[in-house]
Amino acid sequence: MCNQTTIESCILRKARARHHRRIEPFIYPYNLGFKQNLRQIFNGVGDGLTWPVRSDCDQYTLTREQLEQNVHSMFQ
């Protein structure tokens, strides 16, 4: 329903914890809403390398967040 793999949900959980005090929360780029998410699952949207993302994100939003989490964890 949220267009998330298990690994992505772990990244998202850490992102929300990191961003909880910021004015702008982290937005998961692949959650396009319940109906659109189901359409993607059943209609096979995407070419296997890229998928539609929210208009306020880009294809690398989640990747940048994961890299920031890795840098942050190295200094703790």
C-alpha cells in the first residue's frame, strides 16, 4: 500500500527519526497514494530501473537519505 520494500521501510524509519526535529519532514518518494500505488503493483508500471516518484522528490531522494544515514552512523 505504501510502495515500500522491507529495506526501504528501514531506511524510512531511520529517516523519520533523523528528521523529526526539522521543519520539513522526510518524504518517501515512491508513495503516490493508495490508488496509484495499487495501480503500479497490478499494472507493472516502470521499466525495472526507474519508477514514478512524487512531484516534490526525485529518483535519488531515498539514495541521498541512505548515504546521509551512513555518514551519520560513522560519527556516532
